[in-house]
Amino acid sequence: MARGKKGKAGMRQKEEKRKEEDEEVVERMKKLNVEKNEEDEQKQQQVDEVSRRQETTQVEDDNRGEGNAEEEKKVQNRVKRARTSKREEETEYFPDKRNLEDLWKKVFPVGTEWDQLDSVYQYNWNFSNLEDAFEDEGELHGKRVYLFSSTEPQMVTFKEQQKIICIPVVVAVVSPFPPSDKIGINSVQRETEEIIPMKRMKMDWVPYIPLENRGSRVERLKSEIFILRCTQRKSALKHLKEERVKKFEYCLPYFYQPLKEDELEQSTIVQILYPIDPKPVFCEYDWEFDEFEEFTDKLTEADELSADQKDAFMGFLKEKVWEAKKANREAREARKKALAEMSSETKAAYENIKFYKFYPVSTPDSPDVSNVKVILFHCHFLTYILKISTF
């Protein structure tokens, strides 16, 4: 009996213990469910946050895209306006070039000092009058023409300022043959005048090729325009002696006219440069009116010459006068010989040689030279230059 009671009590204890264990399991399951729910909720919150951020980013991208599209459209409009404006500017800035526009610039300005060359081209000189002369009904149309250039320093007004400017001039010589193959070298500082071949000074007559024919071969063109060119490079002057450099600046166009008596044949005046220290003697002696001794005495009285130099100077003077008379005599004989051997066609050609002198026309961006034009130009031993026509 007692054993039976103990058995029941043990069974109750086991059952209670099992209930307790079951309750613990239930509690642990509830706790796990709570933790799982919390974890799921956190995950959902994270998912919601990600979704919200994505929606925000998409909205911003959409807005930015619309803004970029508008900005891009504005840029395209600005580019289009710039291109249109650029086309208009290019059309205005690049006008069609005239066929002979650079003709005057290609001609070498003989006798111009090297350090003045750049100043000649600092203004936009316009020689459309020279270009027009080659057009139909122009003075030079259909004729063989030889062009040379020079400069004339003149005081002119430009932009309300007076200044000395080297004005370029172009001389056109209408002739069936080159007017000369020689150049004259003369200056106040030089004792003698020289007539030398052009090529010795690196000068020559060369054909001018108009702009529209620059792509053609020169030998195929029948050019009727020839220009005086000089191949001496300015950058190479530093390698030359000063005397050689100065010779270029003393050059003058030389033209020989056998049909008319040269001024050299007519002149009785001799330019004298007597080299003595401390000051050389510059003077002119006219053998038609002056006497050697009387002329020398006047120089002595004027303190141009000392008394002990009188005899030496008189000997020098007589020698120079004798050389001048000899040169005159030889020039007359040479001209007579040339005339005797000259054909009638050549004589006619010399008789019909014409000279035309062109000044730049007035423009707003260049000085007005209309009041400083002169009919003459510096030329060596040329007497018939008075027939020149000036434009």
C-alpha cells in the first residue's frame, strides 16, 4: 500500500516537471517569435528606407534631367547664335581680294633707307588707281609696263597729328623693252657718281603674276607687267660692310635716252668733296663761270681751306674738272654712236616711252597725300621726266 502511494507521488512529480519543461519551451518559443518579429520589422524598415531613398533619388534625377535638358537647349541656342554671328563676321572680315591688290607691295622701293622700310607698310595704303589703270580704257591697259617704286618723306596730317611719313609712290614706264638694266648710285656724301648693272645690287625686272594666276606656271603666262625686285634680304644686312649697305640707300633709277642730250653732257658743274681734317670741303665748281685760283682764294678767305692747303686743293680741283669734261665728251660720243646704229623701230620705241606716277588714294585709314604730290621723281640723268603724268 505504502509502495503504491510512493509510485503515484513519483508520477505526479514527473508530470509536473514535464509541465514545467513544456511551459519553458512555450516561453522560449514566444520569446523567439517576439525577437523574430522585431527583426522582421527592422528589416522592413530598412527596405522601406531604401525604397524611400530610391524614390527621392529618382525624383531628383528627373528634376535634374529636366534642368539639364533646359540648360543644354540654352547652350545649343547660344552656340547657334555664335555660329550665325561668326558667319556674319567672317563674311564682313574676309572680302574678296582684288586681282592686283598686292602689286604696289611687290615693287621694291629703290633708294629707301633699310630702317624706314617697315614704316612704309605700317599704313593701309590703297593703290586702286594703279589697279584701275590696267582695266579697260585705263592708261596702262593692254600695254607692256615696267614698274618701280620709291618713297617721298613728307609732312602730312593723320588723325589730327602732323608727322613726317615716308609716302610710297609707284612709277609705271610704258615701253616695249626694259627701260634700263643699270642703276645709279649718288649722294651728297659720295665723291663720284656711279652707274652700275642692276644685278650687282641684286635688282632685276621680273614678271608680276596677278592673284588669279598664281596657281599657273610662270612660263605659260604672257605677262605684260614687270616689276623691279631686289633679292637682298634685310636680315642678312648685318653680314655686309656698312659701305655696301649704304649703297642700297643711295640707289636711283637710271634711264638712258639716246634721242635727247643727257644732262651730263650739258652740265658744267662739278661736285667737289675734298677730304681733309678736321673738316672736309664740300663745294660746286662751274668751269663756265669760275676760275681755279679765284675760287680757291674765296675758300681760303672763308676759312674753309688753310693757306698751306691751297696748292694741293687747286691740283685736286683741276683733276676733277678734267675728269668731268672727259665724261661729258665720252657721253656725247656714245650717244651719237648709238643713234647711228639704232634701227627706226628702236627710235620709235624711245620716242613713245611714257611715264606715269601713282600716289596712294585717300582712305579713312591712311594719310591724305593729295596736297603733297609732285610731278618729278628722283632719277639719275633723266631729262624727259617732265612729261610724266601724275595720279
